[in-house]
Amino acid sequence: MRDHYDFSKMKGQKNPYAKHLKQPVTMRIDKPTIAYFKSLAEEMGMPYQSLINLYLRDCAMQHKKLHLKWAS
């Protein structure tokens, strides 16, 4: 591997697939839940949105289902 690479002649080019990788959404999440993920993310040294995304992705990949019974 070379010790030095000259990137000065490269033209900046955006990833054409980047806009398809993630979709912005608006969610209403209670304050204690956000506080929990923010503190956990701070411990791990990452943005809390990325941590929430990783957690939800793990749930989706493992087909986790929440078993709830709503009060009638």
C-alpha cells in the first residue's frame, strides 16, 4: 500500500444511492425514552439517532414482536 495518496485532483461526487439508504421520519417519543437513548449513546460515543436506528434495525432483522394487551 502506498504511504501517500494524492486526492487533490479528485472531484467531489455525491453518492447517488445515499438518499435511498435512510428515510427521514417524524415520530413522537416520550422524553424519558429519548433521555435513555441519549445517555446510552453518549456512553458509546455515537449520535442517539444512530443508536435508535441500530436498535430498530436489530428488532426488524430478528422479527421481534411486542406482545401488548391494551386496556378496554
